[in-house]
Amino acid sequence: MAQAQGITRGLTNYGDQGFAAYLRRSFIKSMGYTDESLAKPIVGIASTASGFNNCHRMMPELVDAVKRGVLAAGGLPVEFPSMSLGEVFLSPTSLMFRNLMSMVTEEMIRAQPMDSVVLIGGCDKTVPAQLMGAVSANLPAVQLVTGPMMTGRYQGERLGACTDCRRFWAQYRAGKVSDQQIKEIEGSLATTAGTCAVMGTASTMACIAEAIGMMLPGTAAIPAVHADRLRAAERSGTLAVALIGRPITPKQVITEKSVENAMRVLLALGGSTNAIIHLTAIAGRAGHRISLKRLNELSDTTPVLVDLKPTGSHYMEDFFAAGGMTAVLRELRPLLHLDCMTITGETLGQRIEAENACWVDSSVIRPFANPIDPMGGLVALFGSLAPNGAIMKRSAADKTLFESEGRAVVFESLEDLSNRVDDPDLDIQANDFMVLKNAGPVSGTGMPEAGYLPIPKKLAAAGVKDLVRISDARMSGTAYGTIVLHVSPEAAAGGPLSLVKNGDRIKISIANKRIDLLVSPEELASRQAEFLEKSKNRQRATRGYEALYANHVQQAELGCDFDFLVADK
């Protein structure tokens, strides 16, 4: 029997379907709806407004605009609350709550009477959580993002959170910026609603959502305060109604080919390292697997085309004005699977063809024949230190360090790092490798964005701006440097990273995609036995979501999703 539409969809089970429909209608009428309104198909609107999420400050306006589009198209819009993940307001880290938000999103879509849904998000982990939940629920869905903030100004210089905040903080740590100056800068970095103004995780995930086909064309980069952002919201509501009559579900859109297209876009953007974790998790909900070795194959053949901070010079408002995702897709056309379906009912190829005449600022978005770099922004490294892989953002790194060997300076935990990194007696030199352990998915820290290890104060004061840093942690998409992340298996799971000691030699080779711990197998075997003995006394979470996370989160190369949420192939 066909699924009921509108208000009688998914009736509460009282053992009497007629009574359930009667009771639901009586209660919803208490909200003032007419019979005519209740006869319409329903579009759910997942609102992620929160006082703890500055990125979503424009949420009420976006919800209103979506409602306009739904009503104009003959549907009934019904807003419902969802979790909101404000990146800098969550402890220990927002990634820990991404899977929870995905579960909330999935279950609310499935449990409540809606025929399609518009998902409104923006801040880093919000969009991947919504897409993960939408894929699992597999109801027709439209992703809408809040959009990036505009830049601020400080002494005539444009500033954008959060790449510039890291640059000035490094100068402050080095004694080159005063207490008064850093306070003034603090008030100039984030001055409007919206997500970070650079190609950080939020902007990268918005671009990926568009590239993969889950968002209206040309809407990923519209600034949060631009009138076009509200027009995009209205059009998203209209599309959500259209999808009820000709349903296109997330699993029809998110395929092996469209995921590969999204990977190409990620590499061409020089996008966030976080995005590979999120894209892996999104793909996993549709039963597709991402291989880091395949990532390398794509990276070697995908040029970096976009000149945005943190790897370049410009900001998201410039990217939008320069042609945005339409221009990037057009330049990447020879590498893309053009037959992939999108939620508009067009294939990717048809979408590009329809917008083929758009103007492009080639100083921001380079032509395919004249890239910023002939190879993609990310590279996966394998070797004796990372048997299951590690990630480096080579577009944000110092190329002089790509082929290097160094002495390990080890920090056993985040607390150890905080306590000792600025100790003037710390034994460290500019050619050493900083190594952080126990910051991965199952470590109890939630895999924070701590991979951007601060340069020790004494080195920063001496003018050192970069050195090799290695960890099982993540790094903010707004950060930069020669930083190896997501080392897997992580230290807390007994990976080789757990065995590294001060003074060990480590070798990296970007050309060979290798990262190796230069310690004899015999010595490592001895250290492994020591680690296993110590790990017997390790305390583990025993209650609530923290325990669920610790017991079911997967390693980074599997997207850090819960093992019980991943779809079968």
C-alpha cells in the first residue's frame, strides 16, 4: 500500500489507525491550521538555530524564506528543531557530537509526518551530520547552508575568521603583537553572521554538498548576509515541494560516482582535511567506501584551482563574486562524472552546460590549464607509523619539508602539550618533528582540532614559522602548516604512534606518500608489550553518549562514524 502523504503520514501507533489520524488532526488544529492547509503535502524544515552557534544567527530569516517557497509551491511548511553544533562552543570537540546530530536528524525525519525536508545548517559538523542523517532516512531532501560571513577590517587590512586569527595569535605568542592589539584584533575577526570567511571546513562542506548534488546549483558560496542567500532559501523550499511529486532521494544522488566528483572538488579547492572524514561518513551511509589510496590517485591528477585562504590570498566573498562552484565545476569538467543525478532532476553535465557562460575571475579561480598547483590539496601517507593511513594538506604546507627526516619530540597527551610546549627548557629544534599522541577518536578527547600544534614559544620568537607536526588529531580547515593528521590506527588503539619515544627518527616523503618510524621491529615489539600492560589500567567511559561514542566510533579512515550506522555495501 502506498505511503500516506501529509499529516497522516507515519501515524502514531495506538492500535487503531483511524483514531490515530483523528487524534493527530485534532491536536494540530489547536495550532490554527485549516482543513485546506492540512490537505497539502508537508515539507519539514530542520532548524539548527542556537544561542551557542554564531554561524546560524540568520536561521530565523532563512526559515521564513524557505516557508515562502514551500507555500508558493502549494506545500505546507513545518519547522522543527534539531541539534546545533557551534564549533567553538562544544567540549571536548564538535566532532564527538556529529554522529549524535546525524541520529537526531535521521530519526526526526523518519518519525515525524513530512513528505520531504529542507536541512538548514552551516557550522563545520552540522552539514555533514545533516547529510548523514538524510542519507540514512532517504526521504527527498534539500541541503541549504547559512553561508560564509563577510570579512572585517583592522588597520586597513581585511580579516577573516579563522585563518587570520591563527596568524595573529602566532605573532602574539612570538611577542610581535601586544595585549592591546590582540584584543582589538579579536573584535575585528568575525563581524557578521555566517560561517568562517575562508575555505575552512564549513565552506568546504558547503561546496561538497553542491558538488555531490544535494544543494541548489550556485548556492554554496553566497554570503550569509547577501539577499541571494534568502532567495536561495525560498527556491530550496520550492524545490522541496517539487521533490514530493517526482521524488529523488539522497541515495539516488549520493553514488560512487558523485562521491568521486566531490573528492575531485575537495582537492581542487585545497579544502579542509576534515572534509575527507565527513565525506567518508556520508558515503558510508549510502553503502559506499572511500579508499585513501584512491584519494591519492585522484589527488595526483586533480589540480588546485582556487586561491583562497588558508592556502591562498582571497576570501569566500571573493570566491562567490568570482564565479563560485559553477566556475570550479566547469573547469573540472574533463575529470568529472557528468551523468550523476542531482536533486534538481538535472545531471551534473546538464547543470554545467546550462551555466556555461558564467563570468569567472581567474585570479581567484584558475583555468584548468593554469592551476595554482598541478596536484590536489590533500595527500594520504602510509608507512610503518600509519599502516592505515594519515592525511596531510600539502597545499597548506612548506614544500621544503616534504622530503625530510627528523627527531621526534613527543607529547603524550593534550595536557602534556599544554604544560610543556612553551617551557624554555624544552629540548626542541626547528628541524625536529613534534608528535602528539592520544588525541584520536577513541582516546577520550573526541579527536579535537589539536593537530595544529603551536610552535614552541622559543622557536616562534626566533622566527620559526613552520615545522613538521604529527598526530592522531584533526586540524581546523582554517589552519595551515606542514601537519600530518588522522594517523591510524591511533595511539589509544595501540597503533604504532603509541610506541614513539623522544629521540626516535621519523621520515616523511610526500613524493612516495610515506611516513615511517625508523625504529627496529625488535624494539617496537618490546614497546608494544609495555603499552599493552599499561593499557590494562586505562579508564573508559561507562555511561551516556560518551560511552556509546567510545564503544562504537570507527577510526579516521572509516569516517569516525558509528559502526552500527554504516550501510551495507
